[in-house]
Amino acid sequence: MNSTMTSSSTFLCNVAILAGGQGTRLASRSGDLPKPMVPVMGKPVLQHQIELCRKHGFTDIALLVHHRHEAISDFFGDGARFGVRIRYEVEETPRGTSGALRDALHALTPQFLLLYGDTYLDIDLRRFFNAHLASDANATLFLHPNDHPYDSDLVDIDDQGLVRGIHPYPHPEGQDLRNLVNAALYAVRNESLTTVTPATGKADIAKHMFPAMLAEGLCLRGYVTPEYIKDMGTPDRLDKVERDIEVGLPERLSWRRLRKAVFLDRDGTLNREVNHLKSPDQIELLPGVGEAVRQLNRAGVLAVLTTNQPVIARGDVTVDGLHRIHARLESLLGAQRAYLDAIYYCPHHPDKGFDGEVSALKIICDCRKPATGMIEQASRDLAISRADSWMVGDSTADVESGRRAGVRTVLLQTGHAGRDAKHPGRPDYSALSLTDAVQWITVGHDRARRRLAPVALAALDRRVVLIGGLARSGKSSAAQVLKELLAVLGKEAHVISLDGWLKPGTQRGEGTGVLDRYDLPAAAVELGALARAEQRVDFEEPVYDRFARDQAPRGERHSVGRDDILIVEGVPALYLPALTSPNHTLKLFLNESEDIRVQRLKDDYTARGYPVEKINEILESRSADETATIRKSAESADQVIDWEK
């Protein structure tokens, strides 16, 4: 039985906050304070919640209190000083979350929000509530992925957002479930609850009320969003919430600003490529993937899966079967404290005439990569800024999809490693693995932009920028970053790699001298003519296939205007004969830590399948015929860029 503590109990509330928690696990920090009064960044978590409600227009609030409720009512009073009206529903005998809610239904409006008093959240409550009101739902559950799904209450929804099952913690061993966590925020229709909440005794909302609603055939919907909401009911979780606030994570994930995202391919990027994966048992995460995705999560960068799944159109896998595959993927990531913010898949395939195919899905669509439909849909759904986002994958379809969508692209050397060669055009950046790609996206790219910003200013009045340095010193990445910086300054630039003039592998060998491995005279003739052109020139840059060790059949096309800048990068770039007058040329030499550079070389050769003995032989040979020669070219540089400084 509850008693009402308020000077005016005639108004109904459109928000109920479960604020009866004792806070036993936080006693070492807060003593005997009720859990909702535990300070987060200097003020009670309940105050954060009340201020959030007021911000979104919810000003009539019922606090469902029990343990030391006087501490709460003494602090908040009638709510006037916080710009709201508060009434108190005091639980004399604990009846669990569902029982407490049942006893407070008389104080609530026909549709209301329900919050738990031990969560810190930065949510657009009005947007959430309006989505509920616009639906046919008896209750809408706020869902999101988290980094510990294995000990969280999980929810299963279909592609239309209808809840199909509630899976309270603990979960049966070996059960794969989607990482959609019940975040303890709900929008509820009052009249739906009288038959599913207990008149007497204890019951829990997540474990009892929602399963009872499903059993009665009532409609539950999931509302999935990357917005910030976290339980802060233990010292570790409280510390984590405060760290997140200090680094601005709730703000980055809010609807108040466009979000940064990394669009991720699946097979060959997250898990091993097995060619038409059909079973959850075939999912095997690549090394380092869990930690890489976790790094995105901690940085507030959305991790969004975009995957072509023609196995559905072929009839090899059903939609439910694909959900089971993705549940395994999410379970494996969750076990490594990582999660995907959203999953988008294309079920189509353009080619018809195969046994068992689903004819309705055998179409030319706008979502199958390299088309941009999945990126566009995700950008709309999640308010993603494409200008600040990335596509990471192992195929040329991934790169082309990202290029068309206007995001930066990274090609991995895992999976196909670009050897599918289905689409022309090179990526903005290359990385050996997802780990390296994420490190570049979250740390390296911004660092390089800061380091090269003065160089971009110096390059504005030049026609040619030459970037030289030892192998794996970051030349191609620096060239692309410089191109991006120049674009911001209103100058178009074209990155051209001297690797296109590498002689075929059959015509060169290690130990013959680094300069002899390139056809530098031919490069000087072609690039010199381009640099001196007085009108726009269409130029096809030769591209080197490092796996075939020969020229690729298709080059990289450029349309070079007379005022554009040519950024020519390559190991011997500073040995090129003059392409234009010295006053119109800027020469850069890049230095990288020798340990880092050599490790990159080893990793690259390992990824290409070279045995350790051969790698050591190559590195010794390259050191002998390359290092001294290329380091000497730094003497002619206008600027030496040292990445360690």
C-alpha cells in the first residue's frame, strides 16, 4: 500500500521515476544516501533526470520512493525550484518495480514516461515519447547495444521494431542473442498495465511485466538509438559515467549534433571470409576486431555494419537465419566488450536463374554495394555526418560505395584485400587490419591534419608537392591528408603515387638499388608534361598491383586543371628531375620511427603470405640498397616532417 506525500495530489503526472533504491552497492561512496541522491558530477542523478524532463517539456513528475524518502522530498520539495511539479508515491512495503508502478497508476496520465532513478541519461525524451504516441504500442522499450550484453536484459525485435521476446539475465550458456539491451526507459499506456502488474506481492517490470504483456498479446515496440543512457549503480559504473561526461561522450551521441560513424563491411573485415557464409558456426572474428570496435565505441564513433547478403536472394539463408548469424556476431563482439550500433544488410542480387532463388529479391537495387543505399539510410536514421565519417572494408565494392556516398574510405589488407578488382578507383587510405584502420581514424588522422596544416598553407601557391621517404613512413597517408586540407582551403589537389612507375617484378630484384626499381625517367616525362600543362588535362595514372607485382589493367583517372596541385608521393620522389620550376615545387621528406617502420614492413609482407625467413632476407636487402640513398634525399627537402615530434 502506498501513501501520497504532496501538498496537491490532484494533478496527474506524465513521468514516473522509480526512486526507491537503497544504493547498497554504492555505500562505500555515498553512505546511507538513497541511490537516486548519489551525486554525478556534483549533483544527484535524480536532479539530472528531473532537469532533462523539464528540458523536453515533461513537468509533472511522480517520484516512486521508499528508502529514506525524506532525503529526496527534503531536497526536491514540490519541484518548484526545478521548474516542475512533483508528487511523491511512498512505498511502505517493497513490492519490486512492477508492484511499485501498479500502486502509482492512479497518479499517472493515460500515456506516460517511466524512468529508473539510478540511470544517467542524455536522451531526447520528447522524440522518444512522440514515437510511442505515433505507434500502436502498449509500451515502447528504449533499447541500445552495450559493452556487457552477457549480463544485461536483452530484447529481440523484428525488422519492423515489434518485440518478439524478452530475455532477462542470466542467459542460457551458448545462447546467441542480439545486443539490444533493455535500457530501463519506457513509454507506457496506463490502461495496459492493470492486468499485468500484481495487486499484491513483488514483481519486476523487465522479468515479469513485459513477458506478461507479450503473453496477453499486447503490442510492445523497441526504440533503438545510440543516445547515452547508463546505469550508475556500482562504483565502477559511476566512475565510467563521470569519465564519459568529462570527455563529452553523451553530447557526441545526442540528437543535438550530427554523429560521426564508421561504416563497416562484415566478411573479411570483422570476420574471416568463407565465401557465402550461411551458418552462425562459420562466424570467426578476425584478430583484434573486438578491441578495434570497442575503441570506436569508447570514442563515441558509431560502428555501423553495412553488408551485402545475396545468400538471402539465392535462397541459401532466410532473414531469420541471417538474424541468427548476426546474433552470433554480436555475441562474440559483446564477449570482448564491443558492440555494433546498427546493422544494415542488402538481401538482393541482380542475377536470376538459379535453383532455389527468391525471385522477388533478384533485382537491381539501390542498396547493394557499391550502391549507397545502406549508407544513406543509416545516415538518415542515425543523423550521421557523412563528411566526418568513414567506410572500412576489404573489397573494391566497399571503397566505391564509400566514395559515392561522400565518406572517407579505408581498404583493409584482410579478406579480399581489394583483389576482387571489380571496381576502379583506389581508397583514400589503406590499412593492414581493422585495428590499424581504427587507430588511424580515431587518433592518427587528426594528428596528421594538425601536423600538416602549416604544410598545406605553404603549398597553396605551388604546382607540385613532392613527398619522399623510406618505405612505410606514411607518405601515401600524408599525401591524402594534405589533399583534404587543401580542399578546405579551396584548392583542388591530385595524389599521384610513384609506385605506378615501379618496374615489373620480373625486371627488378632486391639488392639492385632502390632507384633502379622505378622507371623514373618515364615518370618525369609524363608528370612534367602534366605539371607544365596550360589547360585542363585528362590523365590516367598507372597503378601498381603489389600482388601481381606488375601494372594493373586499369589506372586511376584524373582531370587536372591548370591551377590544381599535383601531390607526387613515393620512396624516390625527391630524386625526380624537376617537373616544374623550383619556385613552384615544395619538397617534403617524411621520417618515421625505425621500429614502427620496420614493423609495418614485416606486417605487410606477412599479410601477403611471405614466410619469416624470406621477410628477413628482403628487409636486410632493402636496408642495404635503400636506406642510405633515400635518407640522403632529405638534404634536398624544403621541410622534413618527423612523425615522432
